[in-house]
Amino acid sequence: MHQYENVMNELRGRASEGDRSVMKSVELKSLFEEIKLMPADKKAAFGKAMNDFRQELESLLGEEKQEDNRPPIDVTAPWDVNTSYASRPQVTTSLEGSIHPLTAEIDRIIDIFARMGFYVLESRQIDNDYNMFEVLNFPEGHPARDDYDTFMTEEGLVAPAHTSTMQNRILSQNKHLLDEGQPIAFVVPGRVFRNEDLDATHEHTFHQVEGLYVSKGVHAGMLVATLKTYIKEYFAEDLQVKLQPFYFPFTEPSFEMAVERPEILRRDDSEEQRWLELVGCGMINPNVLKMAGIDPNVYTGFAWGFGVERMVMMRNSIEDIRHFNSGKLEFLRQFK
Ligand code: DAH
């Protein structure tokens, strides 16, 4: 008998995997042919053994078939889809869900700028050194590069640390607008990344909204007016703003715009607590215009960049930036 064990085991294996073709296989057939060739005294026992074996295969297949009858599983569902509604775990259904507060706020912000006549273009989440630094007037080795704590791959790709990475692209791709007598006016929302030590006001991943405006005769007064209009609209309140000098390689002059904190958000009456620096901005450096093929003797422009989370935290009195990505429902539900 054992000279047949190998082939029998193979057939058992196939049957237990549910392969129905074993019942009609040449191997099984030839096992039955063997019966005829058996010496008379062994014929009966071998025949019985083969019939038992056939039944064994049938039952292996039968078990498999039962498994096949089990309801299919949706591996993406948080519970077995075939359980009754009553016994499902209580999780949030899509009807109870809501738009993430950051998504909703970014929509609000770009809606304000869109109404002011700005086009909207999202920034990239993977970029290169050229757009992160080079075309923004940070030559290689420029010390200000270090201010940006930029994540980079060994191949030199960059997780952008600011939305300014889109400046050169927007300027060079839209300069035909200037020839047609129209301004280049864009806002750029996007996700940015920095190698930060995390605390209540610092995250490694956050969002910015960049703005760019280029035309003939653009001056710093227009920058201030644009940002003031936006801030008044966003906070729905006529907050005091002040402009203080700052340094960015891609603007000249450069400023920081600080907004007066509403009194309830101040920890004490110090001058420091009174102002919150919210926006980096300035007049676009002539080198940045030149690198995009725009003549800085004919055209001038302003630009800004601000962190969305900070702005949203101030408007909604949120005390910790880490809430945004925490996935905590009690936080998210407040914005429903
Ligand atoms: N990119 C700057 C930052 O992330 C913010 C900024 C400042 C953007 C001035 C601008 C600008 O466009 O003109 O710190």
C-alpha cells in the first residue's frame, strides 16, 4: 500500500485546498486501475481502501465547501458587516462625521482671498532644493537655509518647509498675464514639514497659506491693505495690526505682521502677550523676479506666508497645536 502513499497524500492536499478536480484526476483514476492488476488475495482489501480513500477526498472537499459558504468578510469594515446593527460597536458613521477643522478653515481662508481676486494653487508635498531655496535667493551655503529645519532624502528630495516653494513656478508660468496687463495674484495653501521639537505651538507637519501679487507700481501699502482686509474678514473683528522689520532672503524689505491678541487670550498685560506674530511678508526681492524671467525694473510685487494652525488656534482659542492631528473625537466634534 505504501508505494501509493505519496500520490494519495498529494491528492489529500489538493482536496483540502478545495481543488475539486482531484475527483476526476488521472492520479485517482490510475489508483483505481491498480485494483484490476492486484493479485486476487489483495484485490478486495485494496478495492475497499480505494473506496475509503475516495470518500475521504469527498469529505475533505466537503469541509472546504462549508468554508466557502461562510459569508464574505469586508476586511476594510471596523466590524463584521454581517452582524446586526444592534450588535455593532458604536462608532461614528459617516452621517455623524464632519469636515476636519483645518480643512474647513483653509476653505474659509482661500474663499476670502478668492473674493479679493486671487487664484488658488496647492503646493507640493515633495519638492527639490531648487524650489525650496535656490530660486528664493538662498544660494548654496546661505546661513538662512538653517532656519528652515528642512527634512531631505539622501537623494536630495525635500519635504517642503514652506509654501514659498511655489513662488518661482507661479511667477514663471504666469508672466504672460503681466504682458496682457493683468496682475499675477495667487494664494497657495499647502502642507509643510519641519524638523521641530514638538510642543503646544510646534508641530513637524503644519499648513501655510502663501500669497503673491505682482503688477506695475505695486508698493508696500498695498501689501498692508491686503493683509489687513484679510485679517478683518477672517477674525470678523477689527483687530489692531503692526508691521515690524524682519529678514527673509526672498523679500526686500521684509516684515512680520503681528496681530493684537483679544484680551481673553492674553496670559498677562505684557507687551509680549499683546502681540502675536502671524504673517511673514515683504516686497518680492528683485532677484526672485529676475530668476522667474520678470523684469524688476518694470514690475514689483509683494508676498506673504502664514501658518494656518496658528491663525486657527487664535480664532478658536485652541491651546495646543497637537489637537489637530490627535484624532480625538471630543476635539473634532466642537467644530461640527
Ligand atoms: N516662507 C516664510 C516662512 O515659512 C514665510 C514668508 C515670508 C513667505 C515672507 C513669503 C514672504 O512669501 O514674502 O517662514
